[in-house]
Amino acid sequence: MPPQILRFRLQMMQYNPEVLHISGKCHISADALLRAPVSSLNMSDRQFVEEVEAFVSSTMDQLPATAQCLQEIIEAQKNDEVCMQVRGYCQAGWSVYMPHQPLLRPYWESRVHLAVVDDLLLYDECIVIPQALRLDLLDCIHRGHH
């Protein structure tokens, strides 16, 4: 995923936007906005990009897993059909309408919280655990409580 899309998704995680299509002929300023120059970032844009990159780096550094464990989770996510579909939607963009697969409904409803960072599927600052690893993880958590 291009860094600018990742940055935008991270920025938008704090909001719950609703996107509506309005025909161009109903917009007074549509033509002007479409032709707005975007040749370079201004200082506040650069500062925002730096803040987002620092946040992403901090989030990845603070994940509660070793590098080997993260790699195993990434591989399990890639072998999980639902995780692969969610990863695809995160990278290519979610459709306006909920996918027909019932297993994707909770992900679609939480799509603004999902992102793929360094090949790892995350929900905000949490790792999305694929189905194949959930029982092992729960067992590990329960053993830690005894």
C-alpha cells in the first residue's frame, strides 16, 4: 500500500466518515476543486506526515509479540481466506456496500479501523489474529492467568 494511502487511513481512523456521491452538475466548485494544484507539500502537511510515520513506527515497536511471532501471524493471515480478503480490501479500498460473505460483515463494519502495516493486518493498534491461531492464543492467555 502506498505510504500516502496508509497515512490517510491512519488519519481517518479517528473519524467515522460517510461518503455520499453528488453529481458534478450539482457542485458549484467541483471544477475548481478538480483542478486544484497539489504539486508539493506545505510545512503543516510535512509535519503531519512525520507525526503519522512516528505514530506508525511507535505502534509497530510496541506490538506485544516477538519478530518471529509477528512473522508467524503474518503467514497465518496470508493463509486465512477471510484475512486475505480483508487485507485485499484494506489495500485496494472497501466497497461502498457490505460484501455478500457473512464472515466479512464485522470487518466491513469496522473497516475504518483496519489497515495493513508492514504486511501485518491491524485493527487500530491491535493485531488481527487469524482463526487458525485463536485457540492457541487463548490457551496461552489462560495459562498466563494461573
